[in-house]
Amino acid sequence: MLLIAFGLPHLLDTSWDAIGTQLARLRAGPAVAMGVLLLAGLYCYTFVLTGSLPGLRAGRALRLNAVTATVANLVPLGAAVGVGVAWSMLRTWGFSRRAISSSFLVTGIWNLLARVALPVVGSLVLVAGPLDAPDAVVTGAWVAGAVGTGVVALTTLVLLSDRVSAVVAAGVRVVARPFSRQVRASGSTADRVVVDQRRRILETVGSRWATMTLGMAGQFVLLFGLYWVAARSVGMDLPVAALVCAYTFRQLLTVLAVTPGGLGVTEVGTAGVLVLLGGDAGAASATALLYAVYAHLLVVPFGLAALAHWWSRSGRALVGGQPGPAETVPALPGRRGTQDDSRRSRRDGPG
């Protein structure tokens, strides 16, 4: 918050009076439209969650998404805390440790790939599009595009190639050896971990990769629509290509930033990109702030309500170490149901 309060006007050479003047241009129609786009984006992400965890219903996936987003946006190290809360919620709904850990791996990879792939889109728009951007911005776009392409290509190769995954396992073993007795005692430990995780990811993805990809793409398209409405509502008149570049850069910053939800870093960074592309500093700052209000704050009441509902129904059982009520989920072909998986996971230990 300090970065927004003091850094935003100082670094962009504007003032809170100028930012407030631009924010005052917002009208009821665009405000409601942005709320609808936000909810639609949250719903699209449920396809990622239900695809990664068979048996999870869309309603519960929507509540789970709202709770984890709320925790991530409000709490320091919120992403890690959100994982813990999500784990507890899914356990009380009857999912096994192995199924949950596989789901977390898949959704983590999908989120990372999406956020590093978006700058590739932004760099292509910037380099090949109609914008006359400064050399520094073009250079940054090339670097971001190259890094994003490299990460996507490496991750894909690790998942699909035995040889590449073996090389990665060897690298993990070298890095982990000084810090792990198990790795020093048995050089194959890291290999087994990488191979096992890779196998589980491929099993989880299976035929559901298209559904998850479309859900992720739909979320980002809808949230870009929110960003576009926010920009136009406060007088940001840059072309759509410039907004695409700023938005994709914002998504990359959410991966790199250490603040809860990237708050502060993403606002200053994306407003700076808009200014470098020729936007007014006051309008650029207002765009970043308005988007942040919707992306970070409007989901909070829904997330808190969903968390309270879960706690009153199932979460209290965790205090006494008792399992919550298990959810009955459809059995997959060739497999027993999730409740059987849950009982088996208690014998096998963490997945």
C-alpha cells in the first residue's frame, strides 16, 4: 500500500489530485459491467479446477477460487497460505491427498505457463503492431517474449520427453544434494520425485487439457475486458494494442512480485508501461488503481462468505483433528470413487 500511496504519484510524475480527477469520470454503467466481467472470469477459472480434480463440482470450485484469491490478496505470503486453506477445504470434501497434490501441480503449471505466455502475446503486439514504442520498451518486450517462450518450451519438453525430464531430475539432484540427506544418501531420490510427479501430471491432464486451457484463456480474455473498460472509463485513450501490452506485462508481474497478489508492484509497473507508450500519467495511474480495486477487493466479500460457510459446515472438524464430511463424487472409469481414494491415502501417506 505504501508503494501505491507514495510511489505511484512520485514515480509517474503525477499527483493524487490528477488521479482523483480521472477516477471521478467513472459512471455506474461501466462499474457494473466490470463487476460482471470479474464474476465471469472467476467462473471461467472453475473449468481449470474441475478439470484438474475430477469430481469437484463447479459451485465448490467457484467458492474455492474465491477463498484462495481472497487469502492471496490479503495475507503476506498469501499464495502459500491459500494453498493450505484450499488443501483443508478439499480434504473435508472427501478428496484424497494424492488427488489434491496432483491438482495443485497441474493448476500451478497452467497458471505459470499462462502468465509467462501472455508477455509473448504482448511482445508480438508491440513489435509487429501499429505502436511506436520507445526502444527501451521494445527491448523489454523482446526479453519478456524470449523468457516466456523458453519457459513454455522447457515445461512442455519436461512433460513430454523422458530424456529432458531426466536432465531436469539430474539438475534438481545437484541443487538439492547440499540441503538434503536423502539426496546425498540416495542419488535417485530426486529422479524418483520428478518421474512420479511427471507421471501424475500427465495422468491428471489426460484428455482435460483443452478444457483447462479454454477456461484459463477465457478468464484472461474477460479480465482484459475489465481492464479495457477501466481504461476507457477514466479517460485512457491509448489504442487497444497498448492496453494489451500493459495487461500482459501486469500478469507477468504477478508471478515475480512478492507482495500479496502483487499489489503495488503491478499497479506501478503497468501504469509506467502505459505512460511509456504515450498515456497520460493521471489516467494511467487511475486505470491501474481501478483494475486493482476489482481484481483485489471485490472478490473479498465473496471469498470471506465462502470461507465462513465452509468453516461452519466442515472446517470446525479440523480443530479436533476429525475429518469433515466427505463429498460423494462420481467414480472415474477403471477407478474407485474419491472416498475410497481418501481412505487409501490415509494408508499411503501424503501424495
